[in-house]
Amino acid sequence: MNSNTSIFNNRVESEDELRQLLGYPNPVVAQKTITTIDAHCRSFISLSPMVYLATSDSRGSCDVSPRGDAPGFVYVLDEKHLVIPERPGNRKMDSFLNLLENPHAGLIFIIPGLEETLRMNGRASIITDPDLMEKMSSHGKIPKLGIGIQVEACYFHCGKAFRRSELWKPESWPDLSAMPTVAKMLADHVGVADVTAESVAQGLRESYEKRLY
């Protein structure tokens, strides 16, 4: 028994159990996956300013990382390949380190205000092709590298999660006034005396103002 899950009882451990609880997909869902980036997928990507990238290392430890920029920042080469440019980040590089061990990746493209999303799965490579990097320049900055995806599966995902969460309805958004600032939470997590909420906040401001591209 996995010690990390030992506190959970009545665990489902087979597909048969899952099917008894949740059933089977309808014909549209069962057959909606395609293996190419068709015109509909291209159109969706061209309007998307945000994609979430899921990776895992060779041991199965997972990471999900947001990638965002102006709509259409993800560059589609052809019906099987796209590239996500790497903008300056925190240099922790979880996604890249995972991909060096395990090339499989999953993507979810989001368009603000639209409840449906576009999902893709494929094999990823870390690339530095200068011609491609130049095509994905932004604010006068050429990315040093990107993540190339050879797409194996594409499908549109229904909007139930967004509808239930009311994510695109500002009137439903929670009141954050009682929540500690992100800088305060980060400082507490670091747990070092000279790392304060104020110093973290200053670092974040500088990063957003000077190292966005």
C-alpha cells in the first residue's frame, strides 16, 4: 500500500469499478479525438493567450505550468507540430527538467470568456532553432528556447468545470481582502529570517516590471 494514500478508504482500483460508478462516454465524446492540428484547432490556438503544460519525470512526479502571452503566442508549424516559446521565468525549470527525462506532455489551451477548452497530448522536445525563435519574438526579445510538441491527440473539452466554477463571472469571484498577500505566503514558505513579505514583494515587482520578456 502506498503510504501517501493510506489514509484514504474505499479506493477505486480498477476500470470496472470506475465504469460502474461513472458509466461510458457517449458516441460524440468517444470519437471526438483527432490526431492533427486542423483548422479549428489552429483558430482556437490563435485566440488563446494561455496554455497549461503538464509534464512528469521518469518516476511519475508531475508538474503543471502556465504559459501565457498575447493570443496566438504558441506557434503552429504544421498539422502535427507546434512550439511554445519560453519567456523569462523563475529558472526553477521543472517542466524542462521533466522533459529531459520523459518527453510526454499534455496541453490545455484557454480562451478568456469561453468555457470550452482545447486539449492536446504529444511528445515534446526542448529546441533552440534560431529561425523558429525569431518568429516568436515579443517586445523586441527573442526567446532562448522553446518547447516543440509533436501532437498525437487533440480534442475539445466541454465547459462544465468552467460553468460550475463560474470562473468567467466577476460577480462570483471571492473577496480576497482577508487573504494574506502572495508575498507574505511566499516568505512564510521560504522560512528564512531575512526573507520578508516586503523583500519578496519588491522582488516580484522588479520581476514583473523588468523581466517579463
